[in-house]
Amino acid sequence: MSESRRKGLHGISNQLKDQLIQRMMERRLRRAAAGPEAAWAEAAVEDGEDAAQNIPEAHWRLALHPGYQQLRIMREGAASLRLANPYFRPHDGVAGARTSIEGREYVNFSSYNYLGLCGDARVNAAAKEAIDRYGTSVSASRLVSGERPVHRALEARLAEAYGVEDCLAFVSGHATNVSTIGYLLGPKDLVLHDALIHNSITQGITLSGAQRGVFPHNNMDALEEILRRERRRFERVLIVVEGVYSMDGDFADLPRLVELKRRYRALLMVDEAHSFGVMGRRGLGIREHFGIEGCQVDIWMGTLSKALAACGGFVAGERALIENLKFAAPGFVYSVGMPPPVAAAALAALECMLAEPERVQRLQERGREFLRLAREAGVGTGTSEGYAIVPAITGSSIRAARLSQALHQRGINVQPIVYPAVQENSARLRFFVSSQHSSEQIRSTVAVLSEELEAL
């Protein structure tokens, strides 16, 4: 038998093995998810103290929680395929275009340090100065006694960047969306969101009690049809989209959205977690990209953890919105204020971004270069526009995990995105591009990616 024939049979064998293991995992996951209910149905119902003896273990033991059982099954499946856990790998220092993991150097595509400002000497110095002046915590909610001048300085500069009246910073990006939507909307309202919206948005909708409608990704005609049919049935209607979508690297049609929200008297919220600092000539986001004034969007949301090298989130808009949230949104009122060094770092990073637009332009060049080379190599990149995020779609979670491991062994750090974060047939590697990446790093990475995809 020829060498090529043996390799072909081996490849088919691996593929079949992957499929069998994946089917086994799916069956076990379904059984784990149904376990507590099935056990409860079988339990005897008794009165008095003895009744507790018949409560299924799954209802009082955390080790039998369905979520943990599903996690355990997935780990066992990965172990049977000899796939190392790609998550929670500790980085030895700053993660930029390069990083060190357990003493080994990697070209890094798993950090959204888009402008290379995390680790910048000026940003570090601002954080250190804030520690010396204010300490490491404000030790209270900002409402009562946690307010510091650096908070307002950051918020004023962000409001100026958006061309709106005011801004409010939260300690968590996820909590920003949950608390803002959860507070502003209620059972008589409707939230319409893109099918690929972030988890924090859907969690906020659930908290609010509002009705929820989903329109196909970036399909403005479908959105308009829902608005035409449903608008009069609700008090407030909020449309929520992302600037750059975090899994796919494409972006919303903002001019059409503004037109629809005006026509149907709805509110418009744009989550700019991955577009502020990435889109526009100076990094001012999707509004600068399209040349739209900040006041044309009701709620701007962004995070401080991507281009701004810190942690937390913010909402920017008219003064009435910000004052309302500042005095009543639970995620702000009942949470400790942002640590001074974090606020100072974000403010310093913002000033650096505004003073050095070449960082933004270099990021955009590198992103387009990665996308072009990947497509030329036959890599499935979906709908990505090359704005800092480029997926390599593998079509299954197992293939994504195998590909990530193969690249890791060759000195490239990139994480697999698997079900349920995306649909199983959309599993992928997600490459975060930085302004610090060189053309050589981009070219060599795409070459290795193409080779390893072919090897799969």
C-alpha cells in the first residue's frame, strides 16, 4: 500500500473518530441537561420531615449541577481526543503582538490590546500616579462617597469624543449593558436586537422584563418589517446593535439604523466594545466611520478593556440619560466606584489614541492585510471586514480545538471559539489583530494557518 494511501485512510479514521466522539458528547450533554427533571419525576412525594430524604441529589449538590455536568462531559471528550485545555493559560507579562506563556514566546492573536496601549509607559505612569494619590480603591459607591476627580475627567473626555452631553463609567462592561437595559426598559417595552448580539444585551433584556425580538444579522429590511408590524403595540422600542461584532468582525449599517429609529420613533443603542478605537480615522468608532453625529444615537455603550487598556464600561448620551442612570441604575448605584488607577489608565490611553491616530491607521492596515491574505489562502473568514477581528471558520468545535492546538505548538497563540458561544457549524479560531503586529508576523501566521488547515 502506498504512503499516500495509508495517510488517506488515517485521515478518514480520525474524521470518523471525531464524529463518533462528538455524537457521544452530544447525547451525554442532553442526558445531563434532562437529569434533574427526570430524577424529580421519579422521586416520591411525602409530607413531614422525611420528605426531604427523597429530594434528588442533583437538587442540592453543586457537583451534580447540570452546567457542571456538561462541562465535565466536554472535558472528558477533549481528553479522549488528546486535546489540551486552551483556556486559562497564564501569560507571564503584557500580552501584545507577542506574549510569553509559561516561559515560551508566542505571536499573540488572543488579546484585544488593539492599539498596543496596555503596557505603554505613559498609561502605566498615570495608573501609578493615581495609586499614590487615591490608593487602589475608592472603597464606596460613587453615589455616597466614592467619587473622585479622575472619574469625571474620564467621563468628560469620553463624552467629548462622542460629541454628546455626558457619560457614565461602570466597573464592568458586561454589567454596563445588563444594568442599563435592565433599568431603562420594562414589561410594556420591546427590545429588538441583531441575532449575533452579545450575551450582556440578552441578559439585560431578561432582567428588564421587556419583550424581545431578534432580526437576522445585519438585515435592516427584516428589522423594518418588525418595526412596521409591532411598533404600536409597545411603549418604548429599543434597537440594539454592535459596532464591530466580536465574533465575526463585521459592522452594522448605522445610517440605515438612524433612519429607521427616527421613522418609527424608537430608541437606538450601539455597543461599541470592539469598534471604539478601531473604526474611524482617529478611532472614534462607527460614527466617525460613517460621518454621523453622536446625538443621532440615543445610547452609546463602550468598554475600557479593549483599545483603552483598562477595565470597565461606559454609557454616553444626553444628560437626561446619564443623570437617570447615575441616580437609579442598580449596577452603578449599588456597586463600588471604579478604582482610580483603572480610570486614570483609561484616560491616559484615550489621550494617547487621540494624539497618535497613526496607531489606529496601522491597526486598520494590519487587519485588512490579515483578511486579504487569509482569503487568498482559502481560509473561511465569513463576513469579516478586517477591523481587528478575523475569524477562521472550521465548521466544528473539534476541528477548531485541533487547529488551535496545532498553531500553539508552532508558536502562535489563538483561541478556539466553540459551541455554545457560536453555532456548532460556525466554530472557529478568532484572530485579534493589533497595531503592534508586523506585516511579517501577519504573513507567517496566515501561512502556518493555511498549512495546518490543510493538515486537518
